[in-house]
Amino acid sequence: MVRAALMLVESPTKARTIAHLFGRPFRRRLGPLTIYEAAIGGVIVGVAATQGHITDLITRGDRGVHGVEIRDGRFIPVYGVVRRCYNCGEQWADGGDRCPTCKSEDIFDKSEIIEAARRLAQQYNEVYIATDPDAEGEKIAFDLMCLIKPFNSNIHRLEFHEVTRRGLLNALRNKRSVDVHLVEAQLLRRIEDRWIGFELSMKLWERFGSRWLSAGRVQTPVLGWIVERTLEHRKKRNLLRIRLAGGLVIDILDPKNLEDLLKAWEEKRLRVRIRDLREEERVVNPPPPYTTDALLRDAFQYLRLTAANAMQIAQELFEAGLITYHRTDATTVSQAGLSIAREYLSQISPDLFTPRTYRVEGAHEGIRPVKPIDSEKLRYYIRIGLLAIPARRLTEAHYRMYEILCTLIPPPIH
Ligand SMILES: [Zn+2]
């Protein structure tokens, strides 16, 4: 008998990318789900996308504090099935057949996804849940597991760190059960989001009279810290900026005896002479591989992308099988990553590859390309059809972010 496995992922792009790794998949539909079936190492694998969160905290006022009941010192978050409004995009988990914001009846109920996934699970021998490899993905995996288990109890969690053949085989070798600790971490985070975010946002609305403003669990304390540091900085530091005739700007932070210096220069009518001008050559080590925060910083500085935009583009590059998972704080590079660098550099010159040793080999890596091609090659391969990206077309921003990730050096501004 041929074994068959159902693989559930969040996004349709990821589903298509996975299914296309092993040739042209067969496509069918069941309810709202599109299933791509392909033979992967003697196993028929059907890949389907459950499209993001299945459940979320309710907002109804009659159950606990912002959807969390407190009983005997225990916190009990109450989750409901997510519904989404086609008209205004609003998402909620309190039930009801009308959008709470725009009152439209044109809504999508995630129960339809659950129903289809349950029916689908009965058609396969086992179920793989391959949602993104972080706490949020673990929570979605947990939801799916709980909802599907009565229909197929042979459920495994897969972790993809790159959507490639290697990433898939690696994930299959390391299949595991859902990590309840990670799920708990995510539940706590969601409760904090809700409690802190909700209360602080209401303060903002009161103060500024605008419902567009929101305050979050993380960004609010960080903003406070930045304000504090800025005030401290203004209090203490002096910056002396000298603009020379040729346009060169020299900044001197905290010049010693600023008053004396200014006075002396004024008396002398600012005749500056350069006594010592040297040129030197230095070997500059490349910066470490990108973590999420470093990528966001450079995406803003060099590509003018907001954090939300940059994350969206990184997510699409990941799902298209071009980069490793983009939510990471690791700067390690796996053996696979090193061999990709070697392969790429050897095309340029045989002695360019000088690997650094990285700390522990773990599942998590920095963000890096998963193919030994740079952005120029990527454009070329896609143009001539050598590389089929089973997703929407890559935009200029995608290519430029990919370029940053390849070089670790910001691209020139066009
Ligand atoms: Zn609506």
C-alpha cells in the first residue's frame, strides 16, 4: 500500500513552493482548501494551506478581562474560531454572522477550514503540521493538532528553516510532537499583548482622540526607553559640526573645552590647517549574518521599508524558497549555509572562501540565501524561466532585500 501524508502549512505560497520541489504536483480542491499532491520519496504528500491563525482570544466583555478569565489565581485564556470580513478586513473570534466593524455579512469563517482539514486528514495515513518555526507557528500547530486529532491521531510537527528539498528532508528526519512549552509562551505573549496593548491603547485614544493609535506590549516600553535615552543624551552631549568649504562635514562628539575651542577659533577667524593626512588599507571583516532586527534596520536605512513591509517581503522570500526563516536572533551558519557560500564564491575565484567558525550548530541560523546565486542571477534565472517561483511576481523590493541578504553590504541607491 502506498503511504500518504497530509502536510498543513499557513500560506498558499509555501504550499505551492513545497509541492513544486518534487516536480509538477497534482491539484485538487476540498471546500476552501487547495491541495497539491506530489510523490516525495515514495510517499504521496498532499500539501494544503490553512491560512494563518485558526483561533484567537475573544474580545467579548462578559468573559473575564479582555478574553482572559482569572480563576483561583489561574489565567484561562478563552479562544474562539477566527472570522474575517471580506469587506473591511477585520478579524474577530467572538462568533456572529456580521462584521463587528462594518456590519457586512460577507465574512469568511475559519470553521470551514477546520471542517475541510478534518475531512482531509481522514484521507491520509498521517498528518504533518509544518507551520512557521516559531512560537506563533507552534500555537497554530497546536490548534490544528487539537482540532484534527479525533479524526487522525497520527500527527507530527515539522520545522522548515528553508523551503527547499534539503529543508524538507531535514524536517522529515526531525519530525516531533508539538512543543507545549512554546505554545504556553505564545499564549502568555498573546495575553500580554491583549492586556497591555488594549489598556495602553485606550489611554492613547483618550489623550489624542484618535482610534488609529495603538500601543503594544513591546514597542511601548521600548519607545519609553528611547525617549528617556534621548532626553539624557540631549542633556549631556555636545556635538560640534564643522562644515568645510568643499562640503565635507566633520562631527566632533563632546569636544573637550568646547567654550575655549570656539573662542580660540573665533579669535583666529577659523584658519584650520590639516597637519596629518594619511591613507591606509585595512581588511574589514564582513558583518555577521543577518538577524531579524539587523535586517529590519538595514531594510529601513537602505530600502526605506517599514518594519511591517520588510517582514512581509522577507516572509514572501522565505515562502518562495529563497531565504532561510527570517524570524531569528541567531548569527550562526549551518554546514549547508557554508557550502552554499563556498559554491557561490568558487564561481568567482577559487581562493575567496575563508569561512569563519561559528558557535553551536543548532536549528536556528541567521537569515541567508538558500541558493548559491546573487540577486542578479536570480533576476536572470527567473526571466529566462530557469527558476520558477510559484508565487506572485517578485518586485524590485524583493530583489533588493535579497541583494542585501546576499552581500551583507547595502546595495547602491538607484
Ligand atoms: Zn467589516
